[in-house]
Amino acid sequence: MAFGLSDRFESFLNELIPLLPQEFHGHYQSKYRPHLLNTYDEKHHRHNWKMKLFDRTKYNSVKDITSHNVIRLDDSRIAELEKFYQLAYPDGFFSARELGSGKYFGYLADNRIVSVAGVHVDSDEYKVTALGSIATLPEFRGRGYATIVTARLLKEVADKRDVIMLNVDSKNPAAIKCYANLGFEKSHQYEEAFFTLKQ
């Protein structure tokens, strides 16, 4: 629903709504919101940008991506990461199963993980990667750690993928600037919310 480029999508959505679950998390274009609100209540509504990696030279200029402070994260860090995301990104959608991709990196400072970048989707078959769960602890923001771990992740995947995208809150200019500095450009806007069937 985040794309919805077909002229027939509106009628398709109206047919789909009765088949949707009682609760779901959705990405959609703003013009489809009224259709959803006829049947569902929403919470955690926000406006996002979808950004796509266009310039594949910028992330290579980031220093310190091979520093000993940057580590690959695995299942042994699940408890630490769950605590990290409660503090750094409580509204995010981190799933421990994503660590199995081997494409999660963290930055260590003061003997703990202070910044993380990972993937939500990574397909060898379709050559597509969606970065996600990128966050930094509030007290460590503004030091470039998110740029470093995201650049390290891009070094891991960029040569093997035709399309690399991510989503970012439109009210987060620091993150948008970070991603632009790494070679991402805004693709299109969409909205996001959690929906619950009206009683």
C-alpha cells in the first residue's frame, strides 16, 4: 500500500479491507487513509520517506568502518539488543530472527552497543535489501556512529544488490541527512500506522 501506483488500486483496496486481519501494521499513501479509517482505528500514525541508494561512492568515504569498535552482531547479543532498542528506538520493529542474516552491525563504546544498523529484508534471488532498525542511544547521538555502522552494512551488501532502500520518519532531519550523506535520495512519501478493527 506504500506504492499504490495503479489506477485500479483503490477498488482493489476496498475489496481487500474485509479480508484484512483484526490488527495489522500498514504502510500506505495518504489518499488511502480514509478507506482504512472507515473500518479501523489507528495509532502510532506517522509520515515517512522511502529512500533509495543512488550514489554508491559516498559510503566508501566514511572513515572507521573497519574499526575494532564496529562488530558484526549475532544471536549471542539478543538480550543486549532488545534492551538497546527499548532505549534507542522503542517504536521500532526489531526482530531477533533478522540477526540470522549476518547483516547486523553495532558500534561499541563504554563496553556496550551504542549504535546499530541491520536489515529487514535481504534477498539474493531478487537482489534487494531493505535496511532497518538503524538507531543510536540518545546520549550517543550526534557523534557519527549511525553513519559508521550503516556504511559498514552498505559495504557488506551494496555490490550484491541492485536495489537498496530504507524508511525514515519525515520528522527526523538528522537521520535523513545521515542517509543522504551515504548516497541515499528520497524516493517517495508514505504514511504508516498500526490498525485495529473498530468494535
